[in-house]
Amino acid sequence: MAKKKFAKESATTMTEMVLPNDTNTLNNLMGGRLMHWMDVVAAIAAQKHSNRIVVTASADSISFKQPIALGNVVTLEAKVTRAFNSSMEVFIEVTAEDIPASKKTTTHRAFFTFVAVDQNGKPIEVPEVVPETKEEIELFEGALRRRQLRLVLAKRMKPEDAVELKSIFNMDMPQ
């Protein structure tokens, strides 16, 4: 693999204000607009890590648990959690802040996967991620399980080959 880089080197923060054109009929941020912002901040983090052009490969389940209201300030923080050959998992955390009310809430979390490509669009090797903090280490360690789950769901890996997934369920699958 190419050289190693610390997870913190890819850290990216993006801030947006929810304006009328960003909202649905309930005056809440539209899900598609939020997903666009998440894709942008995650792509920037992946580019910082790989120093390459990157393309979105997948976006894990994004749950809309908390609406984000018109006028809220949205902060999106992203960083690469782990790199595989040419792909990188990026963790995104979204917070919404109602500044006049002095209220800040974590509203969304997601994992996106990006692939680094060369000028011809062919996948290219990326640096290994070196986690340092407790959170970075936990995200790094869970990344292989999340990757195997993505591959199984995409039918690119047989469930019986997902060794890391089996370990969390303590499953001994007969061959």
C-alpha cells in the first residue's frame, strides 16, 4: 500500500444554513439536500486522504431521526475511518444548531464509501489509515465488518466468507 496517513489528516468540516429553498413543505431541510451536503463533505475528506479524484461507491443507511428546521445552522464533519486497496470508508456526523435558542443537536450519522481513481477513472491504491484516538480506533476496527456487510448486501461477497461479520454474531457456519 502507499504511505500511511493519520485519520485526523482527512478531517473536514462544512457549515450550511437551512434556507427556504432547502426546505420541504414542513419547513424542514429536505433529505436530498442533506444527502448532497453529506456526499460533498465526505468526498472532500476522501480526497484529502488519497490526494486523488474520488467517486462515491456507496452510502450506508441514513436515518432521518431528527428534522432540521429552517434557519438552523448545519455542521457536517467527516473523516476517513479506514482505507482498503482503492476504497475508503468515511464517517459523517451532522449537527443542527438553533443559534437563537442556544440548542445544538446531533441529527444524523452515516458511512459513505469512496474509491480513488486515476485520470482514466481506474481505481488506484490509497494510503493506509492510522487511527489515534479511542473513537478513531473504534471506527477503524468496525470498518471491516461494515465493509463485509456492504459487500454481502451487494452480492459481491458470499455470506459464509464474511468472517468478521460471523464473529460478531458468534456464528460457526458449517461449510
